[in-house]
Amino acid sequence: MWMLKDGRRVLGVAGAVLVACLVSACNGTVGESGGAGLGGPQDDGGTAPDGGRTPGRDGGTAPRDGGTSPPQDGGTAPAPDGGTVVPLHASGNKLMDSDGNVVQLRGVNRAGTEFMCVSGDAIFDGPSDDTSLEAIRSWDANAIRIPLNEDCWLGINGVADAYAGANYQAALGDYVTRAAALGLYPILELHYTAPGTTLAGGGTGQEPMPDQDHSVALWSSVASYFKNNGEVIFELFNEPFPDNNQDTDAAWTCWLSGGTCAGISYPVAGMQQLLNAVRDAGAGNLVLLGGVTYSNSLSQWNTHVPTDSLNNLAAVWHVYDFNTCNSSSCFTSNIEPVASVHPLVASEIGESDCAGGFITTVMGWLDGAGASYLAYTWNTDFDCSSGPGLITNYNGTPTQTFGSTYEAHLKTF
């Protein structure tokens, strides 16, 4: 919803909607047990007699010889070992760890890895050391959402070698490892994409849907990298908005099946195709799927959910005070039908006024539904007056009152 580029705050389509709304006044149980560590990509774990993959304790397929998957589009570097959080899986409308505990994720977004690599400056926006991760944990958060740039991961379209391919993968793999070791479930989300030779995040902003040119290869590679590490969660695409950002049958058909979609100039990779890429790579990791209209609507999520032989999927919802679905009545009519059947992760929540009233209502509703949520964003680039920033520095000092409201709420658990 909110985009950063080259360290600067940039509003996308949704930001323009926010500005218009501001002008016209329009509306609109934490698991911390020990677990398996992160390992490098390995040969496929085989298949069960019925042709389905046999899930291991880690949420991926059982490892065999510890080999390395063939590189694609820039190669797949080995992931380092480590990690203490317990892998998660969907069970009914709950997230469960492999010890049978219900887990509710409450965490933060950590922007930067989607745009810094294409600016040529770095991979992370701000510190990425253990101290900075421990500051997040000091709020009693147990999850961190980490954005991906498909060109940087795949090492294509002219991204500088220092910030692309194996170097980008190794940096992200190390960060994910250390986050997990400190008790933060890592959620990897595909944020910036672009078809053909267009540079992802190079000035075009968010695309309405993933592209067949690179997004399938991205998830095949990411899944191979983390396939034996069920503590790593995959969110297949950040904020789809097909059919010109409408909540229509055409939008949901495009969302699921991709192909040629009205208003999109490139062949689209639908959620089924991306999910297939993950499972074909041998990864049984929990997969998250955001709805349409920038993930704010889940109106047809239940009827368009992709087929998954492992039944290890959760719905993603994004909600800000300026979204269309921003009231308790809409939560009940649009979101509750999904949350009553599938696990729900609100992977972005926030508000534009630097206050805490809206997220307090949202968190109360989500807690009542047993759902998970992550606030946007743990970056000092947003000073709260220009976006939903949680902190004033990377030691974890909260903004007033948006950040302080969120911190206080997390610490009640």
C-alpha cells in the first residue's frame, strides 16, 4: 500500500486514493518453542504413493542428500543454518505449530529489501544486525514481514551484482535465519515485479499482478532455497489489484488463473500458477494469499482459493483507515466468512493520522477472530506524519501515538 523508493516516501495508486480521501473526507497464542533451523536448498523430497508430496516436520518435503537445486535466473545460493521458531501449518481456521500449539502472529513490516537493491546503494534500508531485530522482539512481536524484489533475487534486468542474485539471496537468507533464531517468524512477500526487461521497482511502482516472465521463476527459486524450513512463510504477491482495482468476477478470475487480463499489458501469473511453482519445488511451507483491491477485499477468496494438495494456505488482508473496507460492518460481511474457515493474516494494518484509534478497533476485531496481524512499518523513513511509521529510531522508540499504541497492545500478550 505504501511504497518506498530510493529511501524516499512515494505514494502509489492507493496513496493517491488516500490523498483524495483526505481532501474530500471520504470513508471509507504466540508460539516461541524451539524448532528446526534453516538449511540450504536440497533435492526434492520425493512424493507420497498417491503422487502428493510427503510433508516433513519442517513444513517442507523430507530432505534426502542435502544437494543443491539447479540455479535459475541468477542462481540460488545455499541458505545458512539456524532458527528456533517452530514451523507452522494451517489447521481449520487456525495456524498451528508442529507441536500442536495454536499460534497467532503479531509483528511488523520491515520495508527496504524491495527497493534498496535497485537504487544501487544497498540491500537493506537501515540496520539489519541482531540488535535491530532484538529491538523488534522487545515489543513482544513474533513475526517480521520482509519484501522481495524479483529482479534482485533473480539477478536480472541490470541490477548491480553486489545487490543481486547470489549476494541478494545470501543477505536475505542470513537475515531470515537470524530473525527466526530470535523468535520472529519470517514472512517473505513478493513486492516489486515487472515483465520483460522492465526493472522491477525502477520507477513503475507496484504492478497489479505478478508476471509470467519472472514471478514463477522467482517462487520456484525462493521455494527451493527455503523448502526444508517451514518456519519461513511465503506471501505470493503483495496487494493484487487486477481489473483496474475493482472487486469483480473478472478480477478474481485473473487473480486465480492469470493469463490475459483486462487492463494489464503483460501475461499474468495467477495464484494457482505461483502456488504450483512453490509445491513443484518441493516446498510445503505455509503460503499466504492476499485478495483483490490491494488485498483489502476477500469477497470471493473462498470460492477462488487455489487447489493445494497440502491444504496449507492462509488468507491475507490489508486494512488501513482509508480503505473501502474499513468498518466493523464490512469486516463482518467481507472478511469474517473467510476467517471462519481459513487462517487469516492481516499482513498490513495501519492508519494515516499518526493516531491509534483505528488500529485499536482493527486489532480488537482480529483478536476476537483469532487472526494474525502485522503493522506497517518498522522504518524511520516514515516519520508518522507522512505515513504509518511505528518508530523514530531503530532502537525501537515508538512514534506517538501510532507506534506506542501498537507496542502497548502487543505487550498485553
